[in-house]
Amino acid sequence: TGSEGGKSDIKRIPVVENSPPAGARAADDGTMPSPRTRVDMIPAAIISTSASHRPYSEINILDPLEQYNGTPFTPKPYVPSKDVLELHDFPRFGHTNNIETFITGLDSNNTEMRNNYIWGVTAGAMLVFAIGMIWCMIIVGLKVAGTKRVGFLAGKLEHPEYDAAGEFSTVIEEYPLEASQPDGSAESLSLLGSDFDSPLIITNTIDADYEAVKVEEKFKKKVIAVRVTFVLSGLAMIVCGCLFYDKGIIAFGRSLDNISQSMQLVKETANHAKTMLENVILDTDQLILDYNNTKASIGGEFCKGHTPHAKKIREQADYLEEQIVVYKAPIEKNCNQAVDDLNQLIYVANHVILSITIAISIVIGVLIFTMLIVAYCSSKEVFNKCTKLATYAMVWPVFAFLLILFFIFALLFLVASIAGADFCYDPNSVMVWYLGGIDENANPNAELFLKFATYYVSGCQNQNKPNMTKLIDIIDVLVQVNAMTDYMRNVPISALSLLCGFTDAEASALHEGAGLMHNATHFLNQDVIDAQKLLECKSFNPIYTTLMYDAVCTEGVDGLAWIFLSSLLLVVFAMNLIMFRAALYPVKTPQSACNRGLGNPL
């Protein structure tokens, strides 16, 4: 922003809103009261004679600085959602649901306070975990018990006449011999010659056949029931996967959209702040440049006279020069870095996280469809190398991994949803309380930021409004510069020569430089007004409410609750699939007599 030969090469950047054009900044519409001025710095004798030394048409009275008037704004009220209220009242088994207790325990290293909340928020998850472990042990116990004791719950569908050893023996029964006939010849002949169509033998045969039919029908019904239950459980898992995506992931997507909107608001506000800060830097440099050029053109001293008025002008000019340099704030680099970080956060939230969750949902769907296909093949007695490979090498390993993963997800999402509901029960109070507990001495530069953050998250309550002393000091400096340059610009050149001991050329240069400096004060004053407007409640509170109320406490908590519920149901139906896993394998039935042959073991 420097210049060569006393000419400025600064190009002013227009402010996005409420920024009049360059030539109109000093315009006075009569609606603003005149700012307070330091009248004591203007020599009274010069004021009384200034108008008489110049015709009225030659006096160029510059407009006073515009004053800032705040815009009324009513923050959006917060009403907890139904899910937030229900999860906040989730049973804690005697422990607290106040999240401030946990934060206090972290800050003060109070283990008792911290653990009290942790035990309460994780109690439900531990109960679900215990039930899951008991269910797993039951499945293992059923497997150990074997098919003969628990049937298909052991993992296999076996016909009641099936030999568990996997061998079918041909039993040859012989009728016993009479004791009175050791050789058995007479009895054998009598049996061979007996009537096999007697009523007793026919009745026994019918009863045996009827019992066999009943057993066969009962077994077939059991097979159908197992396979239908398996298929229904698989379909239920698909429905849970859809709920996981539609109610959970989509809700998170809406939450991310709200976060993205908040980040967009932050980005726009940051860009506006960046433009404003650039203007402050440029206009401050311009004011200092005009001041230095004016001093150089009049011999390096603002007023050479030895009168009290001349001395006062010099002191005032030196003071103002010092203050202008002090209040220059070159923070453009940090602002740009903040915007870049926000853009990176938006990208990660919108692309990486959402892509991972969608990928998990797709894998679950493919896995369930594969299991249903294998179950269909087993019902058709198709059990070849392909089905074995799909079952043992693909389905069960991936299924077990995803089951464990979703079980962990369910527990984590339960804890997260409960903790989120505790936070969202009254997020404003928690945020104000948390910001108030941050040690300002640890980072003095963050003191003003913490005060403004507290002001915004509290709903812009007046008792939390930061003290704007430093900004008022800047305005005071500008008012003084404006008044001094206005005075010098309107004092006749001859009077300046007499007052400061200047030649007419030096007085003319001072007169011209005062006009340039006066214009610079109007630009810089507008920058300060822009800063005040930027710090208004209407600028940052909507960002906070969109991020906190909509994204986190409505869509976020609701999404977490649905993800927990759908994940838990998915795990339940997955465990049910394991219980009825016998449907994946062909039914083991005894071979018919005609198919046994002599090659089968006896």
C-alpha cells in the first residue's frame, strides 16, 4: 500500500453491504446527529476570525463523521425436540444427567464428578452389551449341546432317523427261537407257514406307517418354519438397513447440510470481515501516508509556531499519528487461514463421512442378499463348491465382522445420542457456562473473542455484551482527526501562515493535506461502522442457531437416535439369523432302502 513521490496507489475494496461509494461517504443526509468533537483543540481566536478572512463561497465545510446506529434483532428461540427430551430422561440408574457435571469434572480433574456422568450415560450401553454377550453364550451353548438335544438350534437340520455319526446301518432283525426247540426248525416252519395278513400284524404295520408320516410332516413343517424365519430375519435386516440409511444417514445428511449452511454463513461473514479488515489497513495506510506527505511538504513539522495554539496543534498531531499506528490491525492472514479451514471442514463433512456410511449400507445389503440366495439354494438341495465358498469364505466372515461392527456402532450411538440430548436440553446455558469457564489468562488474545462468543450464544443478552472500549477509542481518535483536519481545511491560508510560521506555499500544502486526511477519516470511519455492523447479533447469532439448533440438536440427535435404533434392530435380527443358520445348509435325511446298496456301511 505504499506510494512513490507522494502519490497513493491504493485501490479500495468495496464493502459487501452498507457501503456507499467512495465519493459519497462524507454525505450527510441529516438523519445522524453530529459526533462529539474535541473543541478544546481548536484555537478560539482562529475560529472567530476564520470566516471573516474568506468569502463564504470559498469555505469548503466538510461533513462530520457518520455515527453508527445498531439494528434491532430478535434471536430465534430454542425448543428441544421430542427425541432430545426422551433421551435426556433415559434411565441413568441413580447417576446424573447434567452434562455440566462432566465438563466441570474435566476442568477440575474431579474424578468423582466426571465418572458420575460417564456411568450414567454409559449404563444403558453396558446393559445392551451384557444382553448381547449372554445371547452369544447361549448360541455357543446350543452348538455344544448338539443336534440330538436342541435340534436345529445347534446349526443343522437333521431328520429324526438320521444317524448323527453320518453312517447309515442296515439293521437285520431275526425272530427269537423257542427254548423248547433249540434248532428252531419247527418254529421257523410255523412262522413261514403262518398268515402274515392277520389283523394284529396289519394293525402294527399301519400304526408304524402313520407314526412315520406324522414324524415326516412335523419335520417338514419345522424345516419350512426355520427357512421362513431365516428369510424374514434377512428381510428385516434389509429393512433395518434402509431405516439406518433413510432415518439415520439421511438425517445426518440434513444435519451436514445445516452445518454446511452454517459454514457458508461463516465463510460469507469471514469474507466480509476480511474485506473490512483490508479496508481498515488500506485506509489507515492512506491516512498515515497523507499525514507523512503533508509533514514532508511543510518541512517535517506540523506547525512550527511557538504560540500555545501552535504547540497544541503539534502535540495533537503527534498523538493522533501514534494512535493511528497503534490501532492498525493486520490480521488478514489469520482470516484467510480460518476460511480455508472452514472449507476443508465442509469438504470432509459432506464427502468423506457420508461416503463411508453409504458404503457400509451397500455392503450390508449385498451381504444379506447373498445369504438369502444361499438359503434358497440349500432349500433346493443345492450345496456345491460354489455355495460352500460363498458360505464359509465370504458370508460368515464378513457377516461376523459387520455384526460386531454394528454392535459397537449401536453402543456408541446410544452413548452419543444420550450425551447429545443432555447437551441439547439447554445448549445455550451449557455454552455460556463453558465459555465462562475458559481461562482467559491462558490466551489473552482470545479474551475479546470469548466475550463476543458468549454474547452471541446467550441470545445476545445485554448483560453479556462485551465492553467496546477499544472500538470507542478508535472512534474518538477518528473524531479528533476529523475535527482537526476540518479546522485546518477551513482556516484561511493566511491564518495558517500566521499561526504556524509557514510560508504561503507551506500553508497551502498543509491546507491541501488536511483535506486529504479529512477524506481518509471518512473512509476509515465507515470501516469502523462496518466492523460494528459485522459484530451485531444479527450477523453471528443466526450462524449459531443454524449450527446448534438445526444441525446438532434437531437433525443430529434425531439421526443418532435412529442410527442407534436401526443398528440395534439390525444386530437383533442378525443374531436371529445365526440362531436359524441351519437354513443355510441342506437337510440331512436318511437314505432310502433302495439307494443304500451294498456299498454303504452297515
